[in-house]
Amino acid sequence: MTAYKSTPLFGGALVCDIPEKFADVSTLRQVPDNQEVYIDKDGFTSIIFDITERVGPAGGGLEEDGRAMTTHLEELVGDDVNTVKVWNTVETQFSKLDEDIPAYTLIATQTPQVDSSRERTSAPDFTALILTLVRLEKESTDILITINVPHIKGEYDEDEIDLELGKQGALIGDAVEYAAKIWSTFDIKDWGLFKQI
């Protein structure tokens, strides 16, 4: 069973539970002011909280929010968008946020292109992404919560994973558990944060 700790984000303006075994990357290197980054001390998984300007026009709805999710995903993976496969997208409810606040989560994989000049063992076989988008229209803000799960040869059981058949494997299963814990504990303590970033 994973042990969690209540973690203040952005100076305590946001709070949620993340696994105890995750370390704050800002103690190791500089992190942009609009991000909080945590990495698994025992593995390769990372959790990134990113506050961005809201994408798209005022208003919303599923179609507009879907376009925003696509835009954020494309910005996240950059020129490698053709190496990404989205497996699932669902509406997401955060337990401590108003149920009128739209949120969505997608699960995707990114498989790096390998060229002959790059050593294959230096790159993961693929990286699973669990990307949650929270749309704060009044604050003109989107919050992105990204769990990156690199799958490096020898660090996972290849026979456990077949996303087409719904077999996620242990690493993705753990990440889904982390995401669910975040959805149930994430809270906004200081709405003034969104005026500062």
C-alpha cells in the first residue's frame, strides 16, 4: 500500500496528497514559478503540477475543452506529437473542488523515435502519460497535472502491458492510483494565486 503525505503546492495556495516516496525537484534544480515537480526517489515516475493560461475562448463545453486538452498535450510533447497515442479520455471529478469546474483526464503513451545515431538503451521503450486538465474559466487558468511514467527496458515486465487489451502493468497501475488520490485530495486554499502567476 502506498503511503501518502499532504503536500502544499505553490506556497500552500494548493494542497494535495502525493506519495511519500516522491521528492520535490526544486530542492535539486530550478523549476519554473508556474510548476511544482516531484520525482519518485525509487524509480523514474514524475508528477508535475503546471499552472497555465487558459486555452481557448470564454465559455466551454466538451468540444472546446477537448480542443484545449489536445493543445496542452501537443505543447507537452512538442514536435514528437506523432509518437503519441491517446488510449482514453474521461471527465474527472475532484472531490474538493466545485463540481461545476470542468476537469478531464487522458491516458496516453509516447514512444520515442529511434535513429541509428542514438543508443537504444538510453531512451525508454515508451512513456505513459496521465494528463489531468482542470479548467478555471473565471481565473483564465488551466491547471495541468501530469504523471509521467517512463518504461525502461529491464525496469518493467513487458508481458504485463497491452494497452489495447486494457493491461496497464504495475507502473501505470501505480500512476492511476496516484492520480485518483490527487483527484480526491486536491484543494485550492488561496484563489489569489491565479492573479500572481
